[in-house]
Amino acid sequence: MSQTVVSLYLVPTPIGNLKDITLRAIDTLKSVDVILAEDTRTSGVLLKHLQLSKTLQSYHSFNEHKAIVKLVERMKKGESFALISDAGTPAISDPGYLLVREVLSAGLEVSCLPGPTAFVPALVASGLPSDRFVFEGFLPHKKGKKSRIDSLLTEARTMIFYESPHRLLKTLEQLVEALGQDRQAAVARELSKIHEETVRGTLAELIAYYQTHPLKGELVLVVAGCPEHRESREDKQAKKKAGWNTAK
């Protein structure tokens, strides 16, 4: 049986600590013809650290619509590409989805390597339920932000958001208005880096903390789901043991 030829690899890159790159990721970056990078300067630093000399081509949210057609044509002719973002897994709150869709539509193969992404360690370290969760990415900056938050009023699963340092306090205040000041949450900052920290508490406690502790760096906000709509695993198991129908 012949081995499937992959035209596009999505390669996760470290979110901070460069040692988090996988051996498979390094081998893949070595093997492809071209590396598509969100920021060639940022990716150039990583490649220099890995002692890799490879053609870098810019691919970001401002040029992806124009670039896709030509890239797919090149893949049809046999060129192989790796897509990387500045940090983490491509297409997770970063460009990539449109390219993957078009490559697959052209009948070509896509492979995504496992690797670093910020929201998973943030969720696990938060101490909040991680058996079921919803990833919301970045909330709208202005228009639509309130309606997005309001749509989560009865969300029972743990909620994960990406947010910037200068918008965090405003977001926390809006979450308090919608979800209440006692909702449990956690803010993970600078994951895998020297100044990594996770601050846990109620939304009100987080507001008080960050009013006196200026924020810097990348962060992930994790918020507990609506307690009135969340049924614990223990409750479900107890009902099942008692003969309740928990499938409804």
C-alpha cells in the first residue's frame, strides 16, 4: 500500500518555552518545501534556534484570501507546505481554517500534528471542571461582545477565553454583570515562560487583584459554567446506580 502524500502540515510551535517543540515537528519542518508563517520574523527566531534553514513565506489574516488559490495550485504540482503560527496550534484563534478547507476541497491531504496550545494547560491548572468545556477564543472587541456573553448565561460547561491584558478588566466586569460576582474563574498568564502564574478566585476577586497588579503578556481566562445547569459526574453516577434514566 502506497503511503499517503500530505500537501499541508499544521505544525504547533511553542507558546513560550522553546523546549516544548516536538521531535516530530522538527522532522516535519525539515521535510517540507516551504514553511508558511504568520510572522516570518517571529518564526525566523524559532528556526534559528532549531538550526533549520528553510524557505519562509508570509501567511496571515491580511493576505490569506489572496494567497490560498496560488498555494493550492502549488500543492497540486507537488510542493509540500507546513503552516505555523506565532505560537501554539495553527487555526486555533489564528489563520489556517480557510487554507485547510480549500486544500481538502482540492482533494489533497492535510495533517495536523499534536503539540502546544495555550487553552489546555490553562484549563487543567485552573482547578475548574475539565470533563466538559467550551472554547470561545477571543470575544468581539466592541460590537457583539455583550450579546456573545449573554449567550453564555446558561452555559453549564467550563468556558475558556483568550483575552489581551489591556482588555481583561473590562471583560471581567462585563462577566460579573452577566454571570454574577461569585462565579469562579482563573487567569493563566505567560504559560510555560519564566513568569508563568495562575490566579484563581471569584470574578470579583480577580477584578480586585488586577486593579492593583498590572498585567503583561499572553493570558487565558477560564470561567466556571452555570452551577444551576451543571450536573456533576457524581450526581449522574448516583442516579444511574439508583436506576434513573440519565440519557434524557
